[in-house]
Amino acid sequence: MKQHGRGLWLAVMCCAALVWGGAPAMAQQDAEGLVKDAIGTEVAAQKENERWQAERSAMLEEMRHLDNETLWYTFQEKKYSGYVDELQTKIDRLERTRRELDRMEKELEPYLYELVETVTAFVKEDLPFLQEERSRRVAFLQSSLDDHELPLGEKLRRILEALEVEAAYGQSAEVTTETVDLDGTPSHVTVVRAGRLGLYCLTPDGETAGRYNEEQGRYVTLPGAYVRSVAHLRDMVKQKRFTELVALPVKEVE
């Protein structure tokens, strides 16, 4: 481009020499035309060069921008590739957990049925206290197992709750008024439960005490020496003040 410009300027200088050297009028006009053409060509070439330089600068800027974008996308790809690997690891771990839960669920369901059967048999064979309440609880557990829409976790929760209640009976005591079979005769008595150690009864006149005999399935009269002990146990349970040891049989008195 620079050589082309120097050639044009040489042509302009030559034409100017002819004009200023006293050439004929026609030649002078031709020389002036050549000068004008040379100047116009130079101006056009300069504009073309400026346009090209502008395009070149824009292209270089675009290339730098693309290089920066390439570096950014490369970084992002590397970063998200790490994220994907981490998520895949979590998914694999969750999948293993799901399979383990499925296995446990298959093993747990039949175990729950066995557990409810055990609780049912235990309540049936246990000392006869709070029979209506405990029977309702057992029936509730059985209906829960048969409810196909009830989640297995909820079934387990209900069974564990029932086991907790049953276990608590062994550490509690209560006094109730009931009609029981005492020596084969229906009798209205005060019943004293001492955990699961024994069920004792006391007649309203305070003269007779009895103990539930599991083998006979009824209350049997205790020797007179135990009447005062049963009465004392009754009073402590009512007052919820267990300050003394009470000697009472927990097995059949021979």
C-alpha cells in the first residue's frame, strides 16, 4: 500500500513539473486531470486502508473475545464436570440406600406380623389387668398390619409404641375397684396391681385379702397374715409414696 502511494505521488510530481514547466495548454489540462485522478486514487486507497485497519482491529478484538470465552467455557466445563461426578456419586449412594431399604422392608414386614402375634399372646397370658384397654390396643395393631395403604414405617411406630406401653406396666402400680372371682365366688373388691409381680385384692371390710392365681385363673384367699400387707400396699399406691418394703407372695402360697 505504501509503494502504491509513493508511485502515485511520483506521478503527481511529474504532472506538476509538466504543468509548471510551461507545457502547452492541452498537455497542461491532461496533466491536471492526471493529478486529480492520482489524488482521487490516493484518497480512495487511504480510505480503503483505514477501512481495512478498522476491520483488522475489529477482527483482532473478536479473536481476543473468543479466546477469553474459550478459556471461560473450558473452566466452566471442568467445574461442572466435577459437579456431575459428585452428583453421580451421591446418586449411586442413594441407589444403594434404596436397595438396602427395599431389602429391609421385605424382611421387616413378616417380622412385624410375628411381633404382633407375640404381643397378642403375651397380653392374653399376662395378669388380667386393664383387659379392655389392652385388647383394644392389640386389635388396633392387627388392623394396622392389614391396612395396605398404611406405610410400613407407621406400622412399625405403632407397634413400638404399644410395646413401650406394655413395658411401662411392669414399672407402675394402680388401685381399682372391680368385681372378681375370689375362690369361685364373684366378689366386689379393691384390686391392687404391683407392676407385673402380682395382683392382689382386698374385701371392703378389710378382713380378707387375695392374690390372682395364674394357674387357676382366679383370685385365691391369702393367709390372714397378708391382709395388713395388702392394705398397706394399697395405701402406698394411692398416695404414690413407696416408703417401705411390703412382704407379699408373688407365687402361689403353699
